[in-house]
Amino acid sequence: MTKDNCKKLVIDIISDIAPDEDLSAIKPEIRLRDQLQLDSMDFLDIVMELRKRHGIEVPEADYGQLASLESCAEYLTPKFGTAKA
């Protein structure tokens, strides 16, 4: 999986969790919570959806790695090689 695919996957999850958000102008390097109206429960929903949809476990210690779209892609891309489908 490419980094661009990972970014799209995260955007797809966010669009399901927060359908009223405009995701067309997300800047990859800026924290998602600074750009969108996401609270801590929304963030946990993203982590849970990654596990449910793609078998990717994100330990709580790694949550900071998912702050921006770019950091999500950096963190998740190698995980897809080891995820249980």
C-alpha cells in the first residue's frame, strides 16, 4: 500500500465518522484536530475503525503518530504489510 492510499483510507474513515466535515481541503502536514472538528472520541473511533476494517492495531503510546494525514501515512504504510486482512 502506498502513502497516498493510506491517506485516502484515513479520509474515508473520517468521512464516515464525521460526515459533515469538509475533507476536500485537508492539508497533510497540519494536525487533523486543528483542521477538523474532531474530539477525542472521534479520534478513538478512527483507531477502532483501523482495527476493524484493516486489522491494524494502534497502541495508545502511538496515538501521536496519527496527528496529521502525513504522519498517519508514515505510520500506517508499513503496518499494511503485517496487518491481518
